[in-house]
Amino acid sequence: MRIISGTNRGRKLISPAGTEIRPTSDFVKTALFNMLPRMEGKRFLDAFAGSGGIGAEALSRGAAHVTFVDFSAAALETARKNIALINPDKRRYELILADTPKFLIQSREKYDIIYLDPPYRIGLAAESARIICERGLLAPDGVCVAEVFKDEAADFALNVTDTRVYGIKKLVFMELL
């Protein structure tokens, strides 16, 4: 696991022990960021952040601010260590220990890019997308991406604009209706 591009290109990140966290592969991360708008000046939400690799990539590519949310203290500690490896200004990120759907319900922020990478097959991606839509958390020209199991079908409550399959997972790209 490494930073693919930006100011910290090539920097190796810490991979978590065990199987509870499944970091996004460099191949899928490259494909994802090639499809997203440029990061400069964007507010980015890395929901279900795990090891923080996606949000760290966004910081390296110039995101103005990244919010990392995960319910696991161990996952957020790994994310904190990975963020420290790229040494961003502390005003450019925030780590939040919380259940993502509960965080989304309480959030008042608007994000330009939201990345959802919940545990597979339990409906958290669709639930989170519904909350994002209901609470108006996605900026008008924003993009929401969910990483889900390839066979997972869901009503995302947002307009699905593209779907890409990579092995056992798929990326679902969405925008406001």
C-alpha cells in the first residue's frame, strides 16, 4: 500500500494486521482517483476510513480538508499513523471515532467528494447514501463513490453515473439526482 500521486507519491503506508480492514489496492485506488475530479480545494469525506489510505491519497493530491470516520479505534490509529507519514498541516484533516451512519445523521458539512467503503453485504453503503441524500451532505457538483462487493445490489438514493468492477469489488459512482 502506497501513495500513488501528489506531493507524497511513492510513500509507503502502513497495512493493518488481520482481516478486519481490507485496504483498497493500489490498482483500484489509481482507477478511482483517475475518475474523480481534481482534489485541489475539495472537501473529502473518507467514511469507513479503515487504514486511511484513500483519504491520505486525497491529501497528497491537494484536498483542502479530509474527514476520516471509522467506528474502530484500531483502524483510526492506523489511519493516524498513515497520515503522519505524509505530514499534512493538521488543519487539513480530522479523525473521528464514530459509527458512520450516526456521524452522517449529525453532520452539517457539505463534501465535494464522499468515499464509502463499509463492510460488504450488510447494506451500509446504501444506508449511508440515503442519509447523505436526505441530509444534503454532498455539494451540488459533488461525487459520492461506494466500494461494495461486486454482486451487491442496492438502491443508493443518489443518481448512479458509473459502475466499475475490480475482482470481487465494484466502485459505484454517484451524484445528486
